[in-house]
Amino acid sequence: MDTQPVNMQNLYEQDFYLWTQTIVQKLKENKLNEINLPNLIEEIESMERSEKRELKSRLIVLLIHLIKWQYQPEKRSESWRSTITEQRICIELLLEDSPILQPMLKEIFEDCYQKSRLKAADETGIKLNFFPKKSPFTLEEALNNYLN
């Protein structure tokens, strides 16, 4: 890494990847006074929001397909089964990387189900009222092998 002084704010704005590498190097060298802390804080907070958003998004997609699977048995396909499996695996991997998100699943489950219900109604053409307001499956069933 270049030993010349670097304007960290300019680097942050011009080459984000190089900025991250420079931050890592400065942390390793314990040069904390050379780190532009506001940008580092902003990026860490952004990562946190991104992880939460991904968890919600994957749970919504999973629930949409579980709803369609349950309420349109005549249209079940390997594609739906594959999407269900993929979302379960991705949620599992996300939780392995960030176990702190595990408790959030219970907090977001009901809201994600409501969003899934809306999307499933839109995708299937089935009236929203046909789908129960309360999820017909538990969080544990959704994340495991629930397909009936």
C-alpha cells in the first residue's frame, strides 16, 4: 500500500473499494487517527440496514411461494419448490453469517406475511380476502420443510 498521505474523504468519494482497503490497513497498523470515522460509521450502519433488508426480502419471497404452494396446488411446479428451497438456504446462510438477526425473524414475520399476502394475491389473481389474515404456517414451518 502506498505510504503517501491520502485524503480519505476524496478516496471515499472516488474509489470506494480502495477506501475500504486503506481503512483495513490503517486499522491493522493501529492508525486510528488517520481513519475518517464519519464515513466508516456510515458504511457500517449501511451494512446493518442492508442485512436486515435482505432478511426481510428473502422471507417475503419465501412466504409468497409458500402461500401460492398451499392455495394453488394445481399450479405447483418444480420452479416454486426450487424458489422455496433457495430462499430457505439463503436465510439460513444469512443467519449463519449474522446470528444477531435470528431474533428479528420473529419480530418481522407477521409484517412479512402481510406483504406476502398482498403480493401473492397480485401474482395469482386470487382476491386478498381468500388468504387468511393470520399466517397458516408458523415461522418454524416456513423456514423448515413445510410443503403440504
